[in-house]
Amino acid sequence: MTEELAQTRHLATEIPGPLSTAAMQRRKDAVSGGLGMAIPVIIKCASGAILEDIDGNRIIDLGSGIGVTTVGNSAPRVVARVQEAVAAFTHTNFTTAPYMGYIEVCEALNRMTPGSFAKKSILQNSGAEAVENAIKIARHYTKRQAIVVFEHAYHGRTNLTMALTAKNIPYKDGFGPFASEIYRMPLPYAYRWTGNPETITEDALKIVTTKIEKEIGAHNVAAIIIEPILGEGGFIVPPKGFLPGLQSFATDHKIVFIADEVQSGFARTGDWFAVNNENVEPDMIVTAKGIAGGLPLAAVTARAEIMDSSHVGGLGGTYGGNPIACAAALGSIETIEQENLVERARHIEKILFTALRAIAAKHPEIGDIRGRGAMVAIELVKAGSKDPNPELMAKVIKYCQSKGVLILTAGSYGNVIRFLPPLVISDALLNDALGVLAEAFDVSA
């Protein structure tokens, strides 16, 4: 069915249609109310950049399951490898009875991630679990406790990763107490920076490094962890030079520099990894989302001496690196390489920026357009100011949904629309979606 799914937008009913509306009541009765929902439909099948719901509506997917289906939904190479793997065996636990898929994924990660030094990897189930392991490994390696994080950061929903995450609602409120020895630093958010924009990098680095030295003590810091492009915080791109400067400081003080590439990795930003843009070579890199074409998999890759510093049995987990997920990852990596999706992401960036700038020229409520590759966002404000405009964002989202276009929100102020299309989306389909977005601003602003 998915192979025949037309890559066109089509409305068979209103959204939500009658079948989805009925199913939503079942969802309400059976599923925790603590789970959010971006669009009120029930998906029947999906292929490439199209989701088809149970009412027969074909919806353009500009969210990729929050950056997961980078190679498209039900990508042929992913499907083929998964079918072969599931027919062979479904589980042994790698630390019980190893298998080649786990080893091959680690070999690929060690090869692809930045850094000419020797690297090793471990596989986990989710981005949050991988971040937890990264912090655990860094603390064990350095024999230090303090972890430095940043404003607007998102690193997960487990207890430790909630402590690392900045935003209270909806991620943290009422879920404490949280893990200790977490220290949050200011982030140079260019659009909202109140200092001199010409010296933002130097000023921000001075503020951060001074706070670390005076308030924590650099000799107490095990790791600095940062998203090279912040995801849930609103696709904030640190200014040029900030990441290299931060890494240099970390190196000077024997601090493990961790890049959280859960959302920005695997060709999403027009490079294999976002840190490649400034030739940054992290001591450790955390990946997930786009790694396995939709199956749950995550990884920690780091300098070999860091990864080997833990005692035998100190790392592991029952499902981490499941053989079926490993097969999917190998199919996803092969798809990115064979279909040149790194370059495709750069092409998508041009389409996105061209269309979004045209909309912004008519609507001053678009205060900022930012991002790289197929990881782009717009920040909505009240015209003539930088005051957040979540009301307009909600109207735009609702209109797009009604016309069969799924887009996602983000941002610490609840006023950012983010675009994470599958890298296999056609120009025609992307432009159709952006046309709907333009209509949404015309009728809503």
C-alpha cells in the first residue's frame, strides 16, 4: 500500500474526517491525557512525505515525526532490511549474544561522525537514554560531577534529562525534584540578544566561561553539552565561532565537549552533522531520530579512551541496539549516501528560505527566519515588536492542518513554527505546502 501512495496532497473529507473524529473518542478513553497531539487524525499508512489518514486524506508531512523519517516514511531500503532482519531473529540482547548489525552500525557511526581520532559507540533506544549515558560516561571518565547546559536547551524527558532541559511547560512542571549538579548558561540567541550584535560571539563566550570559572570551577566540570542547532528551543543557531570557542575552552580544561545531535544529525542540516558546518570535532556526539528511518535507536559515539573508561557491565540495556532497529539504521544510512540527501537538504534550504522570505515581506509578524538545511524555523511576533505571538501561530497551524499540511511548533515562547520535511520530499510537494502556509498568513495575520 505505501509503495503506491501518491505523493500529492488530497482532501477526501474535512480534517478531521468522521472516522478520525470517532477514533479520537477512543483515544480519549484509552490513552493518557498527558500525551499531546499535533493534528487530530489517525494515520493508516505513510510513504515518502505523505501521510494518509483513515478517512482517505493525504497530508503533506513537514514534521517527519519530529525529525525522525529523514529518509522518508517506509523508505524502501529501510523496509527491505527490516523485513530481512525480523525474519531472522527479533532479539537476543547484544550484551548476552552479540550480532553483526550492532557492530556494523557502530562502525558506521565511528566512520561518519566528525573527528580523525579513534572512536567507539554504544547503542540505546532513545535520545534521552543516549544523553543519560553520555553524561554517565563523561562523569566516570573525568571523575567530576558538574554538567554545563544552556538556556533554551532540550535534552529529554527522563529525570536527568529534564534537569538538562530548560523549558518548564510542558516538559518539567510538577515532575521534580531533578538531578543535581546541573548548571545552566546563557545562550547567544541572536534574534533576542540585547548586546552588540557585532560582538555577540566574543561577549557570549566571555560570559559563559567566566560563569563556569567563577561559579562552578572549571576543574569541577565533567561535560559541556549543547545542541549545535537548538531543537525544541526554536531552532536557534548559535553565532559563528561560539561552538568552536566553547570546544576550545572545554579542551583547555579537560572537559568533555558533547554535541547533542539528536534532532540536527544525519544530513538534516545539509551536513552529516550540524557541527560539521564549523569543523567542530566533539569529544562525544549523541544521535537518535533520523538514525533509523522510524525505528527506535540512539547512539553515543566518542573518543575511544572515553568510551573504554567505564568498567565492563557499566553500560548496557535490554533493548539498546535491537537487531531490527540496527537493520533500519543501516538502510537509512545507505539511503542518505546513495541518494545524496546531504546535498538534497541544502536544496530544500533554498526553497524554504525563498518562500519564507516572500511571506515575511508581506507579513511583519514573521520576526525571524533561521536554521540550516531542512531544519528551518520562523519566529512569530506582534508587528512592530519582538513580543511573542503564539496566537497567530495557533491560527496558522490550524489553517494548514485544515488544508492537509502538517507543521510543528517549537520555541521557549511558544511562537515558533519549525519545518522538518523528509529529505526525499519533491520540490512540487514542498512548494504546495508552502503555498498553503502563505495562504494561512494571508487569512490569519
